[in-house]
Amino acid sequence: MSLHQRTRGITLIGFLILLVVVGFFVYLAMRLVPAYLEYMNVVKAMEQVKNESGSAQASPEQIRRSLSLKFNTQYVSDDAIPPQAIQVIREGNAQVLRIRYERRIPFAYNVDLLASFDKSVNLSGAAGD
């Protein structure tokens, strides 16, 4: 057997193409992961508000104030969630805290990624999505 028949591997062009594909997905993850980490902190803050005593009977303003304090401890920036994205809805005897917002993430030149988040928490008991 000659040397060329036994040699196997990836060519330089194949390696460069693989590097570009992997690099694209790494860059995509680098841009999206912070938005999802922030969302997880928002959900954690909502759960903390839900677990506070008296949150089921609290006024919407008290809930917003408590949520704002929780955002500060969870490192959610003040401009991350617009005030109109936070809703306190009364459904029968229960109050539901709902946060629905979108995050626009610059990706490349004039291409943006749009992540949409929506989470509801029943303040008198079980959580819902």
C-alpha cells in the first residue's frame, strides 16, 4: 500500500469550513445566552414574589415595588423590562403576575435576533407558563 491510500483525515478547506460553521454557532450562543440568563433571573424574581407572604392580597403597586426590589437582587437591569410588560391580572379570587417582553439582540451588521419571553405566575398558588 502506498502512503496516500492509508492517510485519512480532513483537508485544510474542510477544516476551514468546519471552523466557520462552529464559529457561527458559538457566536450565536454568545449573543443569546445573556438574554436567556436574564430571563431566568426574571422568573426567579417572580417566584420570590409569589412565595412572599401576603402576595395574593397585595395591590398591583405593592407587587410591582416588590418585583423591582427582586430585580435589583437578581441583577436584572432597570431598562431590561419596560413597565408596560408587567401585568397584574385578577382572575376570580386569584392574582396572576405576568411578564411579557421582547429582547432585540444585534447579531451582525443589520441583522438582529428577536427573543420573545412570556411568563405567568399565579400569586395565590401554582405557577403557570
